[in-house]
Amino acid sequence: MAQPMPGAFAAAASSHPPSVIPHAPAVAIVAGEPSSDQLGGLLIKSIQDAGLPARFFGIAGPRMQAAGASSLYDMETLSVRGYVEALSKLRRILSIRRGLRRRLLDSPPRLFIGVDAPDFNLALEADLKRAGIPTVQFVAPSVWGWRRSRIKRVRKAVSHLLLIFPFEEEIYRQAGIPATYVGHPLAHALPPPDREAARVKLALSPEAEYVALLPGSRQSELRLLGRLYVETAKRIHAERPGVRFLVPMVSRETKLLFQLALHEAGAEALPLRILFGHAHDALRAADIALVASGTATMEAMLLGCPHVITYRVPWLTYQIMKRQAYLPYVGMPNILAGRFIVPELLQAQARPDALAQALLGLLADASARQAMLADFDRLRGELKRDTPRLIADALRPFLT
């Protein structure tokens, strides 16, 4: 779930673009979704703060553009998840990649940086590397989780990897791929949990019970999950009428899709507040949350919000992914812990009644919430590093 970011991310999002050094090396950079845009904004700001000369262009969202990057294509086109979902945009995505490849091969940049989006970036990086253009991938493909065969593609495609999980470094070095663990950017940038301060900031009741609902940042996710979240909220409200709901939305389009789900479910009267952005504030302020699998699970963990993870994808996408997965869990807190510390209700289990009961049980069980928070604290400590400095140090040889 993307939203305005504090700390290093906020600097990229809120400041005016820095003046471009006329003869600075050209750096091509590609991000494919809002969470990647956040990471790209941090990377650009890290390079600028280190005094490294660079001018950025490629495929960038609002946070990267605010940091000074120019975007040649609309990032929303690349923002898809799953095989079936990508088919509707495949022709346009392939056209964008061909056009960008031609441009970069005709006028080679000093460096290419792919920010996540491995299905888009790895093929492009392989062609660029073959042509002698150095390539860096920020956020490595999760070969430890599924599609392990991708590690061969990574070796052919990248000159260097910037890793965000500590256990990845040994995996990629054993495969002969230069890599640097830079810490998780969110662990560096996010403020510590502080429910009272977040409620003051959002003008919320200090005593009420709040459930944050985070159905995703993509329009496709809202179409798949919006009604599920609304029906879950209806059941929670029926059993616990005092509960209030916070729903951060990343864009006008996702907000309209969620409002449509409310209308279709006849749930306009729910005690629910839709926020534009402010996902981090909502997670800090809430007692618990229902979170779509993805970056938001990491954000909920780092911000100290006990939560339940859910997700649905089309049947065919699920069948393909299930056959290529190596781990029994999908949420990052569980992957990092190596066990289920956060409940996951996916696919057929993702029903309003089951989700409502899981959330009501967590809301009623203070000891379960405290145990979850203790695990979150430990994992936060493992992920926190001086990420901007480590990024700049790793990229310095490519830019000087």
C-alpha cells in the first residue's frame, strides 16, 4: 500500500525537484508500482545526499518524480499482480519495454537501476548488460520463496543487487552474483510505533477501538478485494458495534472503487473513515488491521499493528503460483520469522465470516496481540540499517 512516507521517503516526496547538474551521468530507472516508487524515491534521495552526480529518467511514480526523475511512461500500466491479471495489459507492457530498450541502447545511460518489478526489469537488464551498460537491481527476486529458477536469469541480467533482507546475501553470493545488503528501507524510514500520537494526528478518539482496512494499492486489487473487506467490516460491526474503521486509499481511482463496494453492499452507514494516503498513520493508530498480502504486511509489522493477512487472486493465477511456491506462508512477517506469527486467510479461506472471526478474536485477545508485537520488535531490529548510506556506497563505483 503506497502513501506519503516519513523520514527519508518523505524528503523525496515533499521537496521540490533538485536542480539538475547539466553534465551529470544519465541514470535510467524503472519502478513498476507504488511501493517501488517509494523505494525509488529513497534511492534517488540517497544518491543526491551523498553528493553523487546523476540525472534520472525512465518509468517513475510521483515520489520519484518529486525527487527529480522524469518519467517516459505511466507507471500504472506496469502495476499488475499475477499472470492472468497481466494478460489484459501484456501488449502495452511489452510495447513499453521494447520502446525503452531501443531508447537506452541508442543512447546508453551510465547506469540502469531496476526497482523491484523483476518480470519487467530482468529481461530489459539482460539486454542492457549484454550491450555493456551496468545494471543494478534494487530488491531481488524472491527466489527463496518461489520460482527458484529465476536465479539464473538474475546472474545474466544484473551487475549488482541491492538486497533488503539479510538472509538473501548468502544466497546470491553463492550463485556468483555481486550483492549488498542495505537493510529494509521501511525499517530505516518509518517512525517507531506510537498509537497515541497517531490518533492525535488523525483526530481520532483516544478510547475507541479502530480496525484499519488495507485492501491494496492497485485498482485491480480493489476490484478483487473491496467487497470482501466491506462484508468483513459489516460482520465485525454487527458483533462489536463500537468498532470504527480506517480505510487509507492511495488514489482517487481506488477510493472510488472502494466507495462502489460500500454502495453495492449497502454499507454506507458503517462507522468508517476513508483517508487519502495516511496508511502509515492508520496502521499506527489502529488496534488491529486487515491487510492485503504485499508491502503492507511489512508496514503493519514495522509500525506495530497486529493484523490478519488475506488475499485472493483469480483461480488460474493461484494454481500457477501454488505449484511454484516453496514456503507455506506469503506474509513477510511470517517469512522473516520462519513461522506463522500473523494469521493468513487466503483464497477459499478468505471469506467475510472467517476474516471477521479472526479479527474479532485478535481484538479480544490482548495476550495474542502482545506476543505478535514482541515478534515485530525483534524483526524490526534485524532489518534496520543505515540504508541511504549503504545504497550510496554500493552505487558510488558506477557513478564516479
